Amino acid sequence: MDGCAMTEKPCFSEEDPVVLGAEEVASQESVKPLKEARDAFEKIYLTNLLELCGGRVSEAAKIAGKFRADFYDLLRKHNLSPDDFRKTK
């Protein structure tokens, strides 16, 4: 069962493409091709993970369910460096 059905708050806003009808989505010029949208999501996901983990790749890879080497491949694909997310004291 989807946890979304159990919440009192809406799961989506009116602006989310998921909520719009097929005609509205198809007519929007801002809709990206699937590969481009997937890549954009992937980069945001990786960035958020690295921020959450303070640039610790092993921890981020574990959360993502990826092997560390595969996670590094994803970072290279999106030109992300773990060093940029490490906290300095």
C-alpha cells in the first residue's frame, strides 16, 4: 500500500505533471524527453545524497543501493566530486 494514500497532506501540488491531464502535459513546452528528465533527476538525487552524507561516497552508495564503484561511475557521468560536499571545520 502506498503511504501517500494514508497522509492528510496532498502528495502532489497542482503544478506537478503527474496531476495534470494527458492533454495538458503534452501541450507544455517545458516537458523534457525522458532520458533528459531521468538524467536531471539522477543528478539532483546524487547531489542530495552527497550533501546528506557530507561527501562520504561509501555511505551515499549504501543508501542508494549501489556498489561504490558504480556510484563513482554515476558521479563521473554527472561531473560531481565528493570533495565539493565534504564539510570543512
